[in-house]
Amino acid sequence: MSTPKLRLGPLPKTESLKLTFACPASLKTNLERYAALHSQAYGEEVDALTLIPHMLEAFMARDRVFKRGNKTALPAAPCASGPC
């Protein structure tokens, strides 16, 4: 029996920064289940924490409104210490 391909494909190697967030216990459980399936599908052990940034990136890449809004420049943030 072949393993079905998941929407989130093999993970690229990237530089990362640490970010902390809170989520419901049910989401954590589902992330861990997805990580186990991903590990099985691609033969490389991966945990939920490694998958989260890739899932978010894939989600934003498919969001049409976000992509449309991404084409227009956001206004620059004012300087905190006064005029720039």
C-alpha cells in the first residue's frame, strides 16, 4: 500500500527564528498527528513545531486576498523616537 501525498510536501531547509504562540489542546493533538503522517509519508522524522512555519507559509501563499494585498506597499511605520 502506498502512502498518500499530503498537501504539505517535503520540507525545505531554511533559516529560522523562534516564535512562541498558544493554541488549543485539540490543535496541538492534530498538529502532532499531522507530523506523524508527514514523517511516514516522506521518510524523515519531523515534529509539529517544525511543520507549523511551513503550514503557515503554505496557507498565506494560497490566500488570494493576502496575495493581492501583498502587492501594494504597506505604509511605513512612524519612527518611535520622532521625525526620521
